[in-house]
Amino acid sequence: MRLFSFISSLFLLLILTGCVTAAAQQVVLEGAAETQKDEGDVSCDVEKLVQNSRVKGDNHAIALDPERISVLNWNIYKGQRENWMTDFKRYSYKHDVVMIQEANLGDDLKSVLDKHHQYWTLNNAFDYQDKATGVMTASRVKPVHNCGQRTAEPFIRFPKTSLVSYYPVKGLNENLLVANIHGINFTLGVGVYKEQIEKLYDAMKHHNGPIVLAGDFNTWSDARMQIVVDLAQRLSLESLDYTSHNRTIIFGNAIDHVFYRGLEPLEHDTWYVTSSDHNPTRVSFRVKDNTVVNADLAAAELDDENC
């Protein structure tokens, strides 16, 4: 209880000093190169998700390579430590998809993304030092569709966000779904935490193609971890077999995770860094040969639910 009181007091201090302000509504920002647009309130509408799950018309000329899709997952601690940019440049530039939690959309971060010609989408949770902050997914390939969710922390009332994105893959009829989450943290029970996970499940359950689900899940208790394990089982997701144990541990539990479906890990590492209170995990996947695409089944499931 003392921990929750301390954190609540800390956030109250940040609010009073003007460092942190909650976003009035969910706002999804998108950018590429030197362009940026405010997509407004982009909720995860099930019908739109099903429509964008499968490739429509001709396959995209610019798409991910099914033989190697490289993914980086990292909570960058709002870029508060001096050497974060050096490490971000070092670890992010080789990857096709970069999933960030606590991304603080300042000029430094945008310049790195622009330099590598990455498309990026940020679901804003709050403004930190007058800059939009939340989960961000960046990529070398333009996403087909993005949508965001947010859930308020019950104690500090600041939201945590998640982001669902679809990417085309060469030769595949169904897009790759990439889900990026920053889990609710400060709760006494697991009710609100489970609510957040269930909302994300609802946005993912209609997809029949390959999936990457990653983020800072804040699974610092067995009860929280079990909720995530249940989610993975319902979506037929597998978890990385971590050979390096550099993930951040709280109360004996790892809090950063990468799950996947319809993909085969080729290589992966979790690097130790001092530039954040979390360590980045990178994974290279290939699409499994037996990945089955059935968007019609997803549409049928949606029709059944609407009956």
C-alpha cells in the first residue's frame, strides 16, 4: 500500500508542476518522414478490424518479407536518461517493426524515425513536458490500418494505452496484426487490469492471420500473469523461450513479453541497457509455411455475434 501511495503522490506532484497532463480524449497520431497528422479518436471498431485483416485487391508492392520480419520491443522510460537516444539509434534502425512504450514524441525521437523513413503511429495517453506520450509502433512498411484503446489507472487516473496495427506481408492474403500494449500498473486487485486485457482480446479475436503481441504488460504478480497467459491461450499465441534473462523483473516476475502466432522465431535477444528501466527485446520471425488464411471465417464469426 505504501508503494501505491508513493506513486500516487509522485504523479500528483508532476501534475501540480505541469509536467504531466492527461489527454482529454484518445488521440492517435500518425507520421512518415516529415509529415504528421492527427487521426483523432480512432477506436477499435470490430467491423473495420475484420475488413482490414485481409489484403484487399492486389498484394502491396511494398510489404514485409515473410522470410524475415524483425521486431523490437522496448519501454524507453519517456527518454528521461541521457544515453537513451544513442541506444535507440543502435537498436532500432535494423528492425522492420519497432514497438515502444512510454514514447515521448519530441524532436529527437521524430528525427530518428524520419531518418530511417519509418512510418509511425502513437496512441497518446498523456502529455509529458508538453509532448504526446504513449505506445508507439514504427515500421519501414506503411500500416494498412491502426486503432487504439486506453484504460485509466484507478489510482492516478492517468490512462495506459494499446495500439493495434495491420501490415501487409508479401505473398500472404492476410495481414500481420501487431498489438502493442502498456499494461495498467497501480491496482490493488486485477479487475481493471483484466478489463484492459479483455478489450485488447476483443480487438484481436477476429484475426486469422499471423500475430505479434508485445509490450510492457506490468505482470508483476502471478494473478496478472495468469490473465495474460489466458489471453495467449485463447488466441493460440506462443511465448518466446527466453535464453537471455535480461528482462525487467518486479516481485520476481518479468513484465515485458513478446507473443506470436503463425510465425517462427529465427533468433532473439534481450539486451541489457542503462538507458531505460526496461531492456529491449529483439526478435526475427519468418512466416510459417502452414499459415492458413481464412478471412471469411472471421466475417462469419462477426455475423454470428451480431445475430
